[in-house]
Amino acid sequence: MRVAINLLTDDPAHPSGAHWFWTRIIPEMAKRLTEDEELHLLVSPTMRPLHEGYGPGVHYITFPWSNERRWPRTLSEHLYAPVRLPRSKIDVFNTLLAPIVKPAPGLVAHIKTLHAYTTPGAIGLPARVYRRLSYPRTVRAADAIVINSQSLKSELLTYLDVDESKLRMITEGVDHERFRPGDPDEAWDHLRSRYGVDGPFVLFVSSLWQYKNCHGLIEAFAQAKPKLGDVRLVVVGAGRDEEYVRQLHELADRLGVSDDLIWIGPVTQAETVWFYRCAEAFAYPSFNETFGLPILESMATGCPVITSNVTAMPETAGDAALLVDPHSPESIADALIQACGPQQQRLRDLGFAHAAKFTWESTAEQTLQVYREVYANRRSR
């Protein structure tokens, strides 16, 4: 069985959550390959260095571009993949959106979000139109569709005419070697020396898209500030939408809390660990998530979590977080006060136990089984 995994939809210079997902499960799948199984990764020359060292069962198929050149990359998937993948005798192709011509006998669609429908403002118009044209064809062509939550399943059934029997729900995992409690003194020394963070804070980690609701958190923080004392708000994440970032700064100024906000900007996933270890609480009041992995990463370090009561977030958080109405700054403010005070230790204990249930080993095993299932079904036809 030869499985090709399309990694071209990420920009090597700005890795997304999907990139971190694959860097976690590919090595775990590689450990579980039998002698007659191989993984072939679709990479560009600039992306290949980010996917090295996976072991002898992992090979590479080089395409000219990844998502640093979105439209040439997209065109190459449609024109080159149907020619190149048969040369490597690929049996199963794992991708987000299917090429017009199916490049392998088996097709697994790995869908992590439906932002083109649920949060269209986060996507440029050309990409939004392309995705809306491609998703219906993809779900028809796919032999199996991997999703990460019941919430995403509901969205798929709402927006697309999808055969429910194709859906395979596989939750994501936590890198417990990285995301774990550590020496608080070491963590504080790191934050002080590298980022100038000194003193208690509430943490927000996310790219600054409007649907992530950093504006609602700033409003809530301003309301809760009289009861939070010297607690500040630390915002970690890339400013993807420059106009929205400008609006956030104006909001903080207008509410009189600009001096209590620390804007860190983008950091690597590894660096977020230091913030989780020191934060009084982690706030994730997004309007829409199909999984919400930072919820679990925060819990795994022992950081209390506040998150929204909509889409996949209650599903991911279970009973180990304070759930809020993301449209209500008052609801978020009350949760901030509780998480930084009387509920803090309870949330630490619940979150740590809950996050332990999610592992990349399990995610990898289940994903590999989907490939084997599709391969076996194709062989039997």
C-alpha cells in the first residue's frame, strides 16, 4: 500500500495548525507501517526541510510550489498530480480538495475546517469561491472523509450533500512531551528575558482573525479588570488581518486598558508552552472552531481554560473548562474572574486529567486504519 499525503497547502514561511498536525502524526504513522506499506509526502523544495527524519517508510514526491504561491500550487495539483502520482504507483491519496482528475484509485479527504461557509470573512474572495466549488466535488469523489469533531460533521451535513457513511471522526492529540507542567521559575525567567512579561496575566493564543473574538475578550477584560487587580492580558498570535489588528488597538485605547495589554505577536508552537505554564488562565472565546487544539494544549500544562459554548469547543473541552457565550463580554468577564480566583485549582486539575485522554499516537493509528480500509475496499472491487 502506497499512500500519498498532500502537504502543499501550507506555506513553509508561515506554518499553520495543519502543518503541526502532520508533523505529529506522520512520524507516529511511520512507526506503525508494515513492510509492504509506504507513505509518500507531496512537498515543495522549500517545504521538504520541514518534513525530514520520518524514517525509511516515508518518501517524497516533489512539486514545484506549496502555498507560498497559492495559485500555481493549486494549478499544479490539478494538472501534475494526476500524472505524477500514478508514476509512483500511489494507491491512496490524502488531500484537502480533490483534483479534477482523480490521481489515485483511493481518495481520502482530510477536512479540518469549513471556513468558506462558516467564517467566510476570514478567507479572500477568490479562495472562498474556489473552495465552495471544490468541496462538493471532493466529498463526492472521496472514499472516506476524515473529520475531527461532531461539530464539523454537523457543518458538513448542513452545507454539503455528503454521504454520511464516508465520515470518519478522529480527534486530534496533544504532544504530552512538550505540553506538560514545568518549573514555574524557569518559565518566568524565559518570559521576562525574551518577551518582557513580568507579573500575572490572562493568555490569548491565536492568529488575529475576527472570528477568533479577541475583541470580545478585550471588552470582557476591561469589565473584569477592577476585580483582577494587577492581572494583564497577553495576546500571542500573528496579525493576519491588519485592519482588525488596528481595530483591536483602538478598542483597548477606548476602554482604557491599552497599558494592561501585552502584544507578543507570532511565536512558534514550542514557545507557547512557556506562556501556558505562567498564565493565570487561558481564554479562547472563539465564535467557531472545528476542534480547538489550544484548549487541550493549555490544559495539558495545567493552565485553567475559558472557552466558548458553541461549535466544537464544548466537545473538545468536556467538563474541564468554563464555557461562555462568545457574544457576551459579561459572560467572558465573569469567567475570567472565576478562573483567576476561586475556580482556578479545580480547573487546573480537571483540565490536566482531560487532556491526558488525547494523544497523537491514537490519532495516527486511527488515520492509518482509514488508509488501510480504503486500500482494502479498492482492492476488493
